[in-house]
Amino acid sequence: MLIGVLGPVAAWDATGTPLPLKGPRHRAVLARLAVARGRVVPLGVLIDDLWEIPPARAAGSVRTFVADLRRVLETGKPHEVLVTEGPGYALRAETDADRFTRLAGPERDAGPGRTLEVSGEGLDLWRGPAYGEFTDEPWARAEAERLTELRHALTERRAETLLAAGRPADAVPGLRAHAAGQPWREDAHRLLALALYRSGRQADALEVIRGFRERLADDLGLDAGPELSGLEAAILRRDPVSGPGDRDVLAATAAAYQRAGGALTRTRLESAAALAGSLALGGGSGLPEAMSQRLAAIEAASRLDDPVAVARVIAGFAVPAIWTRPDDPALAARIVAAASRTLAELPDGAEPLRARLLATIALESRGTSGTRPREAAERAETIARRLGDPALLLFALAGTWMQSFWRTGLAGVRDDLGQEIVTLAARHGLPDFEILGRLVRMQALGALGDFAAAGEQARTLEELSRAGERPGVTVFTTWFRAMDAVADGRDTSGEGYRHASSLLEGCGMPGVARGLPPLALLCLRVWRRDPASGFGDGTGWGPYRPWARPHLLLAAARRDEAARALRECPDPPPGVLAEALWCLTARAAVVLDDGFVARAAREALLPASGEIAGAASGMLTAGPVRDYLDDMDRTDVRGP
């Protein structure tokens, strides 16, 4: 038995014969369970994921789908493939994604022959986009992106192996197809150009580089990275070009460190945390992997029964964050728990470590309510200022910024904070924190309506990004330009948002990416008083679905359901999108004549009356907050 998700969702028996899976809902249930990778998916989650607006008998329908799937998939003992556990179901069968993940994992000391064999076997498993027709569903997107990124990495590893083995011509066909499908992936085009050049095709290599550079400049307003520019210069000079093996110095060093053996000492764990920090700063697929490795190092250190050692491992990951929704809330909560335990056990006198633990709690508690994280940020900043350590103070200020969203209308405070971070970081040569400070200023100035000054920050950010090899920064600056065009009326349809959305794929920041593209378009429509129609049941709203739902139901002329959905809508969490989400709530309350919700929205938005809703994100806008306050003031909203 094999379940196929590396392409259209399918299943085969032990002989390789395809099994009939009936209709799209049956395949959706199977795909949703496959995404969970053996974990139980509660019935309620299945219902929410299968339907934007569930039908009355949704639970019975899901049970019917599961029963139909069991008749097809289970030829032996009943309920051993689709298992009922507690409140839901779990899939206990191998998928082609499981096989591919094993094959895509790097083998220690594998030679070129073995690498080519394994990579060929893994890539041959793919029949199309991961999860087929469900690849854009919010519940499938993260897993599909993980598998796709592994596929890209394996394709490039295979090409690098061929180049290192002196077989550049053999690498060209696979790289040609890879680059064609990844128009913005610089490594794909760099490797293709290198393979062509080493095959004696100088003109073709230059054409690849120049075509990529032109697309990048024309479509995104960006410059190519230093590696590609250096390759072009070398080709023009007809210099010999070093191969991708030179890029494996870090991997070789890490492998040698690992082969040295020995117990998980404090030094080795601190090194692992620092390496995870470097991996996170590189962006892309490295970011989620870095967070996972960071947690693993913290939990390994916790077994040493040495709170100072644990604190040093936690402190070794000194990476600022710029988004107020965590990429992995469960992982963030475990880091907060570990930092809190260690803080309570830390001996007197370890004040720098105490400040870093407090700042970590503030950073990793992003998007949560309550006063404890804010108090942690204040304590961290107080200690850091007293000690006079600029690096420590910058990390503490990053925590202060993350906790500066406890109410709306604090953009001016954040701009001042961003200016202090920029000044301090530039003075002491800490570019990653200068990037943080300028991102904070870009967001805050946008919220204050000063888009010209925010644009200056964006331009400087792109210069810093190129110099420091921080590709993730361009995600934010590209989205800022799309928002700027919407805010001043140059883009009335949100076309720039659609274009900027392409950068979210594979950016390694699911906390940013999930639900952002449709939310940006919805905010524009609500601001313009246009109906929220045309999104479709398959739209990936992610965490923003509760605030979108009343507008979607109103567009479908289902007013009573929209009124119930509005009453069920929670208060927006603290963060860069709080004002935008409150404005969506306010507009729905006015349309539905719900005075209770309107009063809550008005109270929340009043401190931000002079700000631009949503622009605190630097990525989208719902227009001036004043528009929504005036709307509520003009309307005699009574409600139940």
C-alpha cells in the first residue's frame, strides 16, 4: 500500500495497481490526513478544512468519506490504515512523500555515485505539484512548500554533484527544466549558467544570467546577488570558475565536528545554537529548520541539569524577529517555557543571561495577550541599559518592539524605538539589528502615513540586504511598494499584491505568508466599499478567516449567517495587523447594524485615529482608521 501525494492524490496496492478513490472530497480527506504525517486530525478540523462554510450534515459526510476510503484502502485488518483515535482519524500508511523525504536527506560521507543514485530515485517519485489539486489549500500549503523546497534542494544537489564530477553537460537538461519552473530562484540560474559555461557554451551561460537579471529588475525592482554577478564577470573574462564544492566548506566543517564525536557538551550545544542562528538569518527554507534545531539544542541542554548552560544555549540564538505572528506557535511556546524555567533557576549575578532570557520570552510570546511578556521586555531593557552592553541592549529592544502592540495607535512609539535601534546598531557595526531597526521604521512610518520616509527606509534596507546576504528582507520591501501603490491610488485593484505574493512561496516564514495575500485584497475591497466576492471556497485565509467570514457571507447575501459570524469573531491579537482586523470588524458591524460589536471596535480603534490601518505591517492597508471611526459615528448603529 502506498499513498501518493507528490502529484495528484492517488493510492496503489502492493502490486502497484491504482486504487479508485472516488470524488474530490474523498481525495481531500485522504490528503488532509496525509499532511498530518501520522498524527490524529480531529473531526472538527477536517470539517473546517474541507468547507469554507460547512453544510449542516458535515460530520456525517466526513464519516461517509472515511468509510468509503476504508473499503478501498483496507484489504487486511479493518481500521489499520485509517485509524479512529479519540476525536478524529489518522492515516497509518506510507506515502511517496515519506519515501522522498528519506531519499532527500543528506547521507553522511555519501560519494558522488550514491548521491546521483539516491537523488535520481527521489526525483523520479514526483508526478506533479505536491498534493495536486489541494496544493493551495491552507492546510496543505506548508507541507507542500516543505516538499517542494526539498525537491529544489535535491535537484540542485544532484547538479552540483555532476559538476563536481566533471559532467557539466549532463547537468544542463535537469537544470534547464528546474530554472524554467523557478524564475526567481537565483541558485537555479547560477548553476545552469555554470554548467553551460563549463560545457563550452559561454554565450548561452551569459544569456541565462542576463535574462534572470532583467526579469528580477523589471518585475521586482531587485538586483542579482554577488555570486551571480561574480560568475558573470568571470565568464566575460573567460576565467576558470570554481565549482559548487567550494560552497560545501561549512558542511564539511560541520561534518568533521560531528565525526569528532564526544558527548553533547556545553560548548557543542552553544555552537549548535549559534549555527542555528546563522541558518535563520539566511532566510528561505533554512528558517524553519533553524528554529527546530534551536529547540533541539535547548532541550538537549536542559538534560545537563545546569541552568547557566541552558541559558547560554538560549542566548546563543540572538536573532531579531520582525513579524508578530509566530511561524510555529507550539515551538515558540516550548521555547518560552524553557526560558521561563531557566530564568527561575538562574543563580544571582548572571545578569546578562537574565536579560537575554527575558528578551527571549518577550520575542517568542509575540501575538499573545497578557502583561507578562511586556513586563519581561521592560525588565530585559532595564538590565541591558544598566550594564551598558550595546549588543545586549539591541536584543532587549527587539523584545520591547515585539511587545509594543499591546494596544492600537503606538506607531509613533515604535518609530522612536526603531530609530534608537538603527543608531545603536550602526554605531557598533551590528548590521542585522540595523536591518531590524529600519524594518521597524518602515512599518511605523507607513502607519503614520509618511510613505515617502518609509520608502527611504525600504531603499536602504535593500542595500543592506545585498551587502549582508539577507534575502528575506526583499519580501518585506516588495510588499511595502505594493502597499504604497494601493495607499496613494496608483493601484486600485491590488495587482501589486498579487505580484508580491510570488515572493512568499518558499520564504520560510509561514507566520507571514499564511493568509496574507487574500487578506490584503479583502482590506482593499472593504476600504473601497466593494463586495468581498470572487474569493471562492478554496481561498487560503489561514488565521484571518474569522475576520474575513462576515464579509464573505455578506457578499453571498447570507446576512443572518454573517451576523452570527461577526458575533463569533474574536478580538484581533496584538500585532502589526491589529488595526486592519479591527477595521474589518468595524465595517461589518456598521453594515450589520450591530451596536455591541461596533462599540468594541470603536473603543479599540480610537487611539489609532490618526494612523493608516494595516500599514503597521508594512505590507497591506485598509485605509485611514479615521474613515472607519467616522463611519461608526455617522451611523446610528443600534444592534441587539
